[in-house]
Amino acid sequence: MSKDSIGRLIVVDDEVETMRPVCEFLSHCGYVVSAFTSGKDALEEMSERIPDLLLTDLIMPEMDGITLLRSALEIDPNLIGIIVTGQGTVQTAVEAMKVGAFDYILKPLELKLLRQIVSRAMNVRRLLETESKYRSIFENAVGGIYQTSPEGRCITANRAFALILGYSCPGELITKLEDMGRLYAKPGRRAEFIHLMQRDGIVTGFESQVYRKDGSTIWVSENAVSVHNTGGELIYYEGIVEEITMRKKAEEELKTSREQLRNLTAYLQSAREKERMYVAREIHDELGQSLTALKMDLFWMHKKLSGDQKALIEKTKSMLKLINSAANTVRRISGELRPGLLDDLGLTAAIEWQMGQFQRRTGIQCELVFEPEEIIIDQDISTALYRIFQEALTNIARHSHATTVKIFLEMKSHEIALNIKDNGRGITQENIGSTKSFGLIGIRERVRLLQGEVEISGIRDKGTVVCVTIPLSGRKTPV
Ligand SMILES: Nc1ncnc2c1ncn2[C@@H]1O[C@H](COP(=O)(O)OP(=O)(O)OP(=O)(O)O)[C@@H](O)[C@H]1O
Ligand SMILES: [Mg+2]
């Protein structure tokens, strides 16, 4: 319908005398009127530009009103046709109604009545246009749209919904699918849907596996609402369905690959830990003991030397010094690889020792608070906490510019907590979340494997805190 006028009309009558006053009157009412004395000309105009309404005489020499209306309705099924007819041809006018005429008017035309009928016809035209617009949206929607009765019978479905479920058209789906509840692969899924509907009146992102017509299954996501009548009674559910099989598959693959990656990390960590333990023991026991033996032999030789063998005495002295320094290096390396303290004296002693080393090396003041005095826990937890502590200290030395570090280690009945707090420049949010922060990722992974929690936070120029909590009981085997 044209925006500027209240409607566009085509008037067809072979008698110009009858037509002229009608056209003038309708123009005066605000309609845009085009007049034709032949049906053919009118049709030509209509195929160029569709009017809102066709007002045509019934009996005309070249093309009668019914033929004209039938052809016009082929061009636009929503066109409103009104047939004007003489008294004697009422029967034919009734036939016209069957073709699809909106109404008929008897001659001679009474203008007031004509105005009423045209105005009513225009309202219907507007309704039809709106309806056809929404129908087109419904029918051409990419998502599946449905309405079902509370009992699960499908009342309405669009083409997309039928195709998603493997039916050729909505009609087939509506007749064949008697109960929507049977769509769901998981028993009780429909009941869950109804429960949510009764509770909230709406469901969003309701993901389910459903059967297609051929028995195969797909994943869909539904958004639906319940629709009630004015009396508050539930009349139907209305929903939009989207197929998400590919997304589900991708999610599943991602989950599996994450799990594999996590298992691999866990495996690598434990392999690395075992390797370190082995190397530390070998260095400590083999190399360390050889050096001790060498030192004792050399000492024995040194004692055997007489006072006038000055050069040899000096040589053995410097050799002893060298052996001492080599023994210290061996102890340091094996200690760093796997502090014997961790196994022999426990976590607190190992942390104290590591903290002392760190303090000496960096000059950063450290303070350790622990509770209780003796902490006895599983080896996997103490190893994880010790490695986390080492990583946190290394980070402090490398990135923080801190001058003090406070370490807090507390064991309660059900969990153990380790907090490391520095007063440096403060870690940024970007660093915390970065996929390249492998040190931090390693901390998180270790904690995750033990079903614990970790929180890393920083305040600019105030410092960084790493808080780790590990549960001591009720741990499940990680998947
Ligand atoms: N205590 C801290 N104070 C300030 N910034 C920190 C602190 N700890 C970590 N960061 C920042 O977070 C980043 C990520 O730390 P992460 O330990 O993951 O990596 P890294 O230490 O740079 O390398 P590596 O993989 O060898 O550990 C660091 O590069 C640093 O910018
Ligand atoms: Mg690091």
C-alpha cells in the first residue's frame, strides 16, 4: 500500500458515464484511483503495479469482471476485488464471490455504501499484507519454529523445523509426529522441559539429543515460552529450534583433547619428578660418595707427607679445597633437583631451606609463617606445593622488583594452604590470563590435578599474591 495515500484503487467499467462519478468520489475520499474501460488494459496496469483494490463492473464486452478478477488474483492473491453488478445478475455476482471477490455492490451505486465497503476492504487488505509479511518471516526462517499443545501434539511447524527433523514438509511432521515427547533421546527430557516451563514459563538454550524421522539422532537447542489465554490457562508452547550437532561435536572433541592434554601434562610432570629424583639421588649418592672417598684418601696422603715436601703439601691443600667446593656443588645441584629435605624432613623444612637459599641469592627479605609445626602430607601434595613455591620465588626474583616476601603455610584438618605475597610491582591482569604464561599455567595444572584452587592477583606497585589451597581428603582420581 502506498505510504502517501490511504490506498490505490483500479476501477473498471465499460460505461464511462457510470464510472466517472465513482472515480471522482473515491479520489475525493483520498484514494489514488486509476480508471479503465477495458479489463485487458486494467490487467496490464496491474502487472506493472499492484493496486490495493479492484472495483470492476461484472458484465463488460471484452473481458467480464469475473475473468478479470481471476487473472488479477493470480498476480496478487491478497488483492481485494469488489464486483459491481446490476439487479438481474446477482446470481453471477455470487459466483464471483466464489472466485475470491471480497464483496459485491448493486447498481445503481450508492456512494455512502461504496465508501463503507471500500474502507472495510482496505482494512482487510492491510491485515492480509501484515499477515503475509509475518507468514513469510515464519516460513522462511532459518531456525525451526513450532507450537505444541501442552500434551505434546505439534500444532504448527515451519519448513525449517520439519527439515531439521528430517520430514519433507510441515504437513508431514504434524500428521506423523504425534507426541513431541518421543523426539527426545534421553528419557525424561520432555518432563524436564515441562518442569522448567511450569516453573519459569520460559526455557533458553535447552540442549537435547533428538530423533529424526529416520531414527538418527541430532543435537538441538531450544528457546521456548508457554502461551496462556486471558484466563491464565496454558494453551500451547511456542519455540525456536536450532540444530547444534556440529557445535556439540566440536565441543566434545575439544573436551577430549583438553583431557588428553591434561593427562599428558600430569604424566610429564610425574615423569619429570621421578627423573629428577633419580638424577638427584645418583649425583648425591654416587658422585657425592666418590668425592668423600677422594677427600679422605687425599687427607690420608696429606698426613703422610713430610715437612720438607712443601710443594706437595700445598698441592694437596688446594686439591682438598677443590674437592670441598665440588662436594658443595653436588649438594646444591641435587638439593635443587629434589631436596632430600622434602622426603626426609617434610615440606616445611624444604620450604625453609629453599627460602634461605633464595634470600642469600637475591637479598630479598623473606618471612615464613607456618602452622602447625610439623606438616605431614602425601608426597604428591608436598611435591606440588614445593614446585609451586619454587616457581613463585623464581617469578619474584625475575619480575617483581620486590624487597620483601611473606610466605604463609597452614594445614587444617581438610585442606592445606600456601600463600606467597611480595611487595613488588604487581602482576597485571594480562599476564595472569595470558596463554603464554607457562609458569602460571604449570601452577594451575598442578593444583587442578589435586582438585585444589589457586588465585593469583596483583595490585600495581603494591605486590602480587599467589594463594593455593589443596584439599586433603575426598580427592577423586583426575579424569
Ligand atoms: N611476582 C610477580 N610480580 C610481577 N609480575 C609477575 C610476577 N609473577 C609473574 N609475573 C608476570 O607474569 C608473567 C607470567 O609469569 P610466568 O611464570 O607464567 O612466566 P615467566 O616467568 O615469564 O616464564 P616461565 O615460563 O619461565 O615461568 C611474567 O612474565 C611476569 O610478567
Ligand atoms: Mg615464571
